[in-house]
Amino acid sequence: MLKLLRNARFRNWAAQALFLAAVVGVIVFFALTASANMRAQGITAGFGFLFQSTGWDINFSLLPYTPSDPYWKVLVIGMINTLFLGSISLILATMVGMVVAAARTARNPMLNAIGTIYVDTFRNVPILLQVFFWYAVYTRLPPPRQAYSVFDTVFLSARGLFIPALDVSAIAAVGASAAVIVGLGTALWIAHARRFARREPSLRRAAWLAVLALSFAVALLILFVGRGEEGTVISVPALKGLNFRGGLAIPPEFAALATAIMIYGGTYIAEVLRAGFLAVSRGQVEAATALGLRPWEVFSRIRLPLAIRMVLPTLINQYVWLLKATTLGIAVGFTDYFMVVAVSITQSGHTIELIALLIAGFLIVNYSLSTILNRVNKAVAIKGLSTS
């Protein structure tokens, strides 16, 4: 025993085991205490309520939903809404940040001034106030009968943005999306995997193009088989009565959140990318210019890839933070995962179970996002340069 205690590795493992046991003991103690208190108050515990009907409606859903659907389905819809809002907001914020960072590092004084004013203005206004501001703007647009129209297929009004959408079953939509994702992943693997590096470039190009074409053909076939009752794959919105019917309705709540996250998050992403642009060696830019590359080619092929490689760890933190900012949707009534859980707590009374699901959901989403981006960071990191 004394010999084991002298072993540093054994002491480290023993300390970690004791710490883990203490944490588990504290969790078990609180769980048993909460269970006893709930039994004393006549509150039933467990997750059986997930299969009971909710009895309340939601204002935005990418999947078919009725008030008679169970709690587990509305929680899934809330998570899908969060992921949908988060993905669109992160893409838009990245695009805005890239433009502003390029302006702030440009040689033109006017572009520098515009980028600086943008960052200093929107970064110092709380994001919640920006959400309220854009919600007030979008809810004061013209009514549906006077809505702004684009080729009579896209409509913008105080009720929201109405755009054409797929008129297929949920299973068909999931199947088509899976086919496209698998096709894209396989094409990227064929194009960049080492085992195909010795193949002829033309043969590799033909292979991944064929895979892409096959995946899109399978996706179209799935969509055609799962088309709606009217026999069409695409549903176009049309004014019927006092509102639009058909297509996809994007409510003002969603638009306000996406706009606020795009503008506010774009300021922080711009500063991160600006640091990356400034870190790119001037000699590399001059070498690219000497080779005859145009300014846009120098930016897209030299400055931007190198800058992203250098600042990707910081960008990962910003993306995780902005994804958590989607919980502000409860302030304007957007049915994201956080709001769905809050309403479910009020309606069902299962506070502990739903809070546990809320924590688990965001842990899984944020950990998955950070893990994927960290893998990307390791794959594109410049050899010999620490990016941590």
C-alpha cells in the first residue's frame, strides 16, 4: 500500500476518483432531497409527461404541429427552431464580420471610418435592446393586403416574411436532407482524402461530381415521392383573406432575432477577423501581388485563409456564445428551445425534469459545435504554429 501511495500516477488517479465520487454523491443527495420534497407536496416526478398532449400552440415550426401533439414533439420542434435560427444567424454574422473586418484593414480611410463606426456603435448597444428595436421595426411593416411583393412569390408584411417552401412530408424532407449531406461529405472525402491523392485529378473530379449528382438525384426522387396532397413539391404563398396561405412563414420574432444576432455578432467576429488579417505577413501579400494575383485573389486565396487559420479558436468561442444568444427569443415570443421549455414548465409543473432537458440540450449542441470546429481547426492549422 505504501508503495502505491508513493506512485504519482496512482495518487493522481485516486484524487480524481475521490473528486468524481464526491460530485456524484452531491448530485445524488440533491436528487433524493428534491424527490422527497416533491413527494411530500404531492408532485409526481418522471418523464412520463413527455407523451401527454400539450394543449397549446406555437407561432413557428418547421415540422407539422397541432396542440394535441405530445410534449416530446414540441421540445424537438423548439430545438430545431434554435438550430435553424442559430445556423442562419451565425452565417449572416460571419458574412457581416468578414466585410467589416476587410473594411477596417483596407487602405481607404473612408472604409476604415465606416467599419470603425459600425463596430463602436453596435457593439456597445446591448443585444436585447437591438432585438426589441428590430421587432418594433418588423411589426410596423404594411399589413398583408399592402405587403411588399417580389414577383408575387415572396411577400413581406407585418405578419412576417412569406417565401416558397417544400410541400413534402417531414420524413421526405429529412431523407432528402440526409441524402444531400451524405453526398457532400462523400464528395469532400474523395476530393481531399489522402488515399485518393495518387489518382488523376480529372478522375477525382469526375468521381466527386458523380457522387454529388447521384445524391441530388436521390434527394429529388425522395421529395417527389413524399410530395403534398396537392401533388406539388413547392408551395408558393398566396393572399387568402387577411393573411397568406402556403409557403413558409417567417414571423417577425425570428427576423428580429436573426437581424440582432447578425448585427451584434458581426461586430465581434469583425474584430476577431481583423486581428487575423493584421497577423498575416506583409511579405506573403507582396509575394502574391508579385505573382500577378489580383486584389480579390490575394484576399480570397492568401489573406482570408491564413487569417481564419490563425483566429479559428477565438471564432469557435464567439460561435458558441452567439448560439446561446438565441435564448433571447423568449423576450419577443419566439418559440425556441428555451421558450418551449419555459412554457412546458408552466403547463406541466415538471420543473426539474424540463430544466435537466434544457441543460442537456444546450450541452449537446454547444459541445458538438465546439468539437466539430476544433477538429476543423486541427485539420487546417499551420504546421509549427500554435493556435491554442
